Amino acid sequence: MADAANPDLVLGGASVYDVNAYEERAAIGYWLAAHARGRGIATQALRLLSGWAFDRIRLARLELTCAPDNIPSQRVALRCGFVREGVLRSHVRFKDARRDSVIFSLLPGELT
């Protein structure tokens, strides 16, 4: 993602990954630079990319994970219609340790 007024200024990124065509599911993620936060950019990017994933890849499920203490990211997911399903304990390696993740899902027709 780049600023329209300054295309050389990176605002963040978003991607669909771990696509499983047989199971018709994938993961989706995003990040924002500190100077880009609080402007609705992540929400807009997540909506656009989620809609694209359902329309073009024909997914039945999108999954999103984030750190339990990343409340702003969780709010973005909820604003877009993702449903919090629970906590994946010791889910990912993070800074030479293991970290839990909160998992959210979105099904076709739930995008808000």
C-alpha cells in the first residue's frame, strides 16, 4: 500500500497466503507503518482484499490471526465482519519464544 499523494511513501501491506484450493480456504494478513495507523487504511485494504479473494479465488473461508494484545488489529477484523473463534495456544514462533494467536474467520456473504 502506498500513499496516493506520495507513491514513494509505503503505508503498509496486505496479502492472501496459505491458499488451500482443495479446502477452499486461505489466510489473510495486513500490517501498517506507524505513520499510517488510525486512518482506516487497514480496514479498507482488508475489505478490498477479502472481497477479491472470495470473488476471484472462490474461497469458502478466510482465516486471520493476530497477537492477543493487538487490539487495533482485532478491531479491524471485527469491522470487516470477521468472527473471533478463539485462541491458538503457542501458535507461532516470535522473538525466540512461542506466542499465542487469536484466530478470526470470514465466510462468503459476511464481509461488511
